[in-house]
Amino acid sequence: MSTVTTTPRAPRTGAMTARYALMSTRLAFRNVRFLVLTVALPLLLFLLYANLYQGQDAGDGLSVVAYLMVSMASFGCIGAAINTGARIAIERQVGWNRQLRLTALPAHSYLVAKAVVSMLVTLPALLLVFLAGATIGGVQLSAAQWLETGVAVWLGLIPFAVLGLVIGFAGTVDTVQPISMITYLGLSILGGLWFPVDQFPTFLQDVAKVTPSYWLGELGRTVLAGQGVPMTAVAVLAVWTVVLGLVGIWSYRRSGAKV
């Protein structure tokens, strides 16, 4: 009499990735300090600017308030994406990253899950600033325009989610916060999210147009103005995503060698 042996079925990678992403997202939303930094600050800045520039025209069919709405939403979302990924450094220090490497969760699933978390935690800043624009700022758009602009900005955040992972794997607990903050503020200011780039010195204007934050703002404002999707912005953001993705994979493997 023969016996048939069966091996336990390995858990599906997709399901494991989704569960881990969901767990990490819940932890991120429980961090009140994180939410205040990434939601309250851009919201307060938008309300301040909206009160100062109400009724003024920014050109290209946009009001100054609508222009600022996209800028401040992008500003808050960049901070959320970068700081979420940067928390990896803390996980590395406490040994959580080491434990995950011993589980059945593949490395690529871990990276994808972390990137998904970074994208999800950007939504509060995006939605609340847009809500303030529609109610207090008086920005009037059709439902389709709101949706298209929101989706354009949100998808344009992908390279920043990857950038957060790079910082998290490359930095330490002592250095990751200052690196994240300098990167966050530097990209936001240099990319023209606080001040129009055309007010910069000529050499800074050239530098600004290389940054992903500049093209994120251009993407959102161009779609908002009804001028379609700017393919240059899409191409630049895609290149940044690929380059940062390669650096992120290298940083992940390098950090694993130290475990």
C-alpha cells in the first residue's frame, strides 16, 4: 500500500504582500506626529496663501489659489512618501528587518509593500488640501477635473515613495530624520512648490527643472488646467523612478549584508 505525501502549499506572494502592506499602513496612520507633519503643515500653508492671493490669476487658465492647491498638496504628499520609507531605518535597528528576511516574504514583495504604504499614506494630505481648495479656497472644477488632477498628482508620487526606501536603507536611525527633512524641504523649495521657479536665478531654474518635484507640480497643474498630460513630466518622473529603484535594490542588498 503506497502513501501519498503532500507538501504544504506555500503562501501566495501577492496575499503576503497585501497583508504586510496593510499592517504597515495601519502602523503609519497611528503615528500622530507623522500625520501632523505631513497633513497639518501643508494644509495650514495653503490656507494662509489662499487668504493672501484669493482672486488673483496665475495664467494658463489657473487661479493663484488653484496653483497653490496643487503645490501644497504635492508638498505634503512628498513628505508623507519620503518619511514613510525612511522609517525602515528604525525597523532595521530594532531587528524587524532581520526577522522579515527569515520569513517566506520575498525581497521584492517587501519593497513593493513598503512602496505601496508610502503611496497610501500620501492620500490624507492630497484629499484634505483639495477639500480645502474646494471649500475655503473657492476652486471650482468638474468632478472629472478633480479626479484627473488628484490621480495625476498621486501617481506622480511614485519616485518619491521609492526615494523614501533608498533613504531608509542607506541611512541610520541617527541620520535618517535629518536626511529625510533636508531632502523633503530641499526638493519642495527647489522644485517650485513654495515659490514659482521663474522667480529663481537663472542657474537655479535650470537645476529646478531636473528635480522630480518640479515635474510633479507641472504634471498636476497642467492636468488641472485641462491641457492634458505633459509627457515630458511623465518621462522625467519615470526616469527618476527607475534610477531610484535600482539604487533602492542595491541599498537593500547592501543592508542585508550587514544583518
